[in-house]
Amino acid sequence: MVGNHKHINKVTLGGLIVTLGIIYGDIGTSPLYVMRAIFGMHEGKAEVIREEVVLGALSAIFWTLTLQTTIKYVWLTLKADNKGEGGIFSLYTLLKRFKKRWMLVPAIIGGSCLLADGFITPPISVSSAIEGLKVYNEELDTVPIVIAILFVLFFVQRFGTSLIGKAFGPMMMIWFTMLGVLGLIALSGNMSVLKALNPYYLVYLFDLHSQGFYVLGMVFLCTTGAEALYSDMGHCGRNNIRVSWIYVKLTLVLSYFGQGAYLIAHSGQTLTEISGKATNPANPFFLLMPDWFLPFGIAIATSAAVIASQALISGSFTMISEAMRLNFWPKVSVKYPSDLKGQLYIPSVNWMLFAGCVSIVLYFRESSAMEAAYGLAIVICMLMTTSLLGVFMATRRYPTVLILAVIAIYLVIESAFFIANIDKFHNGGYVSVIITGVLAIIMTVWFWAKKIRSEYTEFTKIANYKQVLAELSNDESIPKYATHLVYMTNAHLGDEIESKIIYSILQKRPKRADIYWFVHVNVLDEPYKMEYRVREIMKDDVIRVDFYLGFRIAPRINLMFKQVVRDMVQKGEVDITSRYESLNRNNVIGDFKFVLIEKFLSYDNDLPWYERIVLDIYFILKQVSLSEGRAFGLDSSSVKVEKFPIVIHPPEDMVLSRVDEHPGHNND
């Protein structure tokens, strides 16, 4: 991506509106299902509405939003940014230089959990809103409508979150305003419900609710979007999130307390009795609406539910982009649909999420069934973030007492939420665990296989081959392979290249060229840097170019390399005209040929069984990942791919005995 334009962290009205459209969809639509989950059907029986239970639930929701979302994420975790980028992978990137190997575990598990949540959030949000139509027709099959809406949502991702934010932002402004106004109207009829702000009422909730301690699993739904909020920081900026959260939290609290006031007014009843349907509990959110407003409310709720998926989708793009840089994920195509910082689109991830969301909708069919699968993965992600956050605070020299207090408090809170959510496992929580497990296996295998490969890649000093490269370049008895021969190298040291490259030039088929170029790409931990360095190893014969690119910069090496060569020509550092006499006289530019080394696993290996499995899975994944040429943005017409076997742990020398032929013996 080419450069920017404006600092997204500056607080502006436009920035705040875009933030509403991108960041808060998940957490902002939680009033659609949280109170219904707490007071709905449990083990076939409807929860009787009691004032003490309502006050306890409201207190739990308020303090969860305050402690978990406001203090942990909006205030503390947003400080842990990597040049403006957020998310658990950015947090890991900040800390990996301290070389604590255990940090790899929470990074992979947390990242897998957040990606898994991207499969659950869109279906439950959209289904919860569309099911409001059942007020008019109880037999309505909402599944086709939900799938159609999800398709439209995932289809528009290709146009970028800038366009989406501008379109969705005003809609979310209407949504949050509606939440606040409806909640305030209901609350004005019973202001005494505000006493639920006192955590005293939370203490007795577990004794009063029929689900006891496990009611926390339903309360937790009010804060599931907090991790996505952190992951999307690079799209909107820390300050825009912090300022807009003030308004968002106010409207959320008003909505919950308004629903609470309505429920207290119907103490002694159940939601199924209010709805008049034995198996379909009423939704307190829609009960707040006057009959004349209900169609508008359902339409606005549906729009907000569609937007609710945006935070997880755009966060998933960010995470996969960073996962590729950290060698956690196969290389896939990344698009940059706008020229604003932070905007990216990954087609394969987009349609993978869409397929997963459709499967979830078809499997569960109703949002009330999806609630069991919702939350378990995200609370695990929050626990992983907390463990890394403690290391971050230590590296920033926070007072030890503060670090211990923060980590202890959040480990207790999130462990309680985790235990409560485990109760959902057999009812559907296993779905999110399976998805998380598959994603974690992919990340672990890819990282482990890359590590195995790098450990056994042989490098050699270029200086050892200067003379032979110079002689080969001038050996007219060998047909010229290319005027300029360019090899992509993984060697970090400027005076080294892979032994396989030397083998390719000298032995596989001698490749005579006027100039040999070695190009290396360093992907940096900061997002937007674009620099390069040139080393002239042999005058007019061997040149090395190192690119230093931020992880949000598309590695369009074809264009970047041309720019480097053009700069060198202008400075008189290199002559790129063809050295064929007839072409040189007419100033014809020589051709450039890129050579990529692709490796495959040789049969000549004696690997431990677990390494063999890891590498087998790795090469299967590699078949569906982006080729090296496309990953580097190279023109396929000028790229030659050469395959070399990877020989790791070669087997012991085999003992073969030669049998001499006896005189007069005919082997035939």
C-alpha cells in the first residue's frame, strides 16, 4: 500500500462516526440478546421474573462493561499498540523480542479464538434481529433471510472499511441513539432500578437465578466485542475509540436498565407468558418499543446487526495479515481497497468466514441455540490477552503492585466467566472449540514447519564465489541465460546467500548473466515503513538489494525493484543496457529474469514421526497458499521457479555389498 494521508488517531467528527461503524457492531448489538438469554428458557423451563434477579443481572452487566470493557480494554489494553496497530498478535509482536518462548502459546490460542468468534458473531447478531419479524408471523423461516443478508455483508468487504465505515457509521449513530432513547423512556417509569449500580445486588444473583453461578455465561455476552475493539484499533485510532466509547457505553447502559425497568414491572411472569407462546420467549429489547415503532425498530436493529459483524470481519483481516508476518499463517492474497491507513481486504479469509457463518446458521437455525456456542472462544482469548498484558506492563515498568493487582483481578474475573461458559460446551460450545482447534493447528503447524526449514537451510558466503561468478559472466562459451538474473533470497546477512542459489547458478544449469542480483525482503514489526539498501558486492557483476517494508505494505517487488534500478541508473551506479553489441549500440535495455527456489520434502530423510506429520501438513497447506511469485507481486512472465528437495536428517549410510560376477556365469 502506498502511503498515507492523514493520521487516523486524531479525534475528528468524521473519525468518530467511522469508528461507530467499524468498531462497535459486536458489543453494540448485545442488548438484542443478553437480557433474553438471562430470563429466557433454561433446560426447558422459563425463568420467573423477580426484581432481585433483575437488579442482580443489571449490576453484573454494568460492572462487566466497566471493569472488562472500559478499564481493561479501552483504558489499559489500547495502550499496548504497535505503531497504532492493535490485537493480540500486535501485543505479541511488541513482546517477542524478549524471547519468552511461552508467549507463543497465548498468542496462537488467543488469535485462533478471536478468528473462531468471527464465525459465530455474524449469525447470532443477524438472526437475533431478523427474528423480531416473528412478532408478525411465528412460523416465519428466517434462515434464508439471514443467509442473504450475510452474503451482502461479506460481498461489500471488497470495497474497504473506509467506504463501509462511512456508510455504516451514520446507521450505528441512529442505532445507539435509539438504544438510549428507548431505554431512557422505560427507565423514567421506574428510576429506582438505578440502585443496581451498587455491586451489592450482584452478590446475590447467583443464589437467586435458577442457573446459579452459570448465569455469568449469559452476562458475559454483553462484553464479547471488547477483544474485537482492540483488534480494530489500527482502522480508527486509539483516541477515536476512547472518545466514542463514552457515548456508546452510556446508550448501552440506558438500554439494559430500560429493559430491566420493563421486566420489574412484569415481576412474577415469564417471557413466554408475556409473549403468549409456550416455546418462544419474548425479547425484552423489542418489548420496549411502542407498537407503531416496532417495524422501524426491527429495520434499524437488522441494519445494526449486519454492521455488528463488521468489527469481527475487519479484525480478522488485520489478524491474518499479522499472522502471515509472524509465520503463523500461509501466504494469501491481500488487497488494499483504499489509500487510507489500516484498510485491507483478504478474499480467502472473507469467503472462509462466509462459508463458516452459513454453516453455523444452517446448523443452529435460531439465535437462542447459537448463544451456547457464543462466548466460550472469546473468554479464552481474553485470558490469553491478560497473560500477555502482564508482560507488557512489566516491560513498561509499571509498579509491581499495580501489575500483580491488575493481572490477579482479571484472571479471577475471566476465569469465572470461563467456568460459567464451560457449562455451554455440550449445548453448542463445542462448535467454537472445534473451530478454534482447527485454526490453532494450522497456525502451530505453519510456524513449526517454517522453524524446521529455517534451521536446516544452508547459507554460504558470497565472497567464496566472487571469482567464479565473474568468470561465468564473461564466459561466452555458455549461452546467456539473462542480461539481469534476479534471485529472491532469505539470507538476512548481507554477505550470505543460500547454498541452493549457488547450486542453481553453477550446477543445475550454468546460468550466465551480465549482472547477478540478490533481493531480500525484511518485513518489519512497524506497519508503514518503506526503505531499501543497495550493496555492490562486485562492481558491475553482483549486487544485493535489501527492502525494509512495514507489515501493512504490499510487497510489490516487481514495481519496487524497477524503482531501485531506475534510481541506480540515474546515479550512474549501474548500466542496464544490453551487452549484446547490436543491442548495446541502440541503447536497448537488457531483460530481467527472476528465479525463485521452491522446496519440497525429499524422500531421503529420516525424520522423527512428529516432524514428518508437521511437514506433510505444511506442504498440503502450501498447495492452497499463494505462490512465492504472487506473494512478492512478481510478473509471472519473467519468473522461473526451480524446485529443490529439502533433505533434513538424512538417513544413516546404507551398507551395500557388491557381488562380483563369476566367470562363465550368465546373469541373464
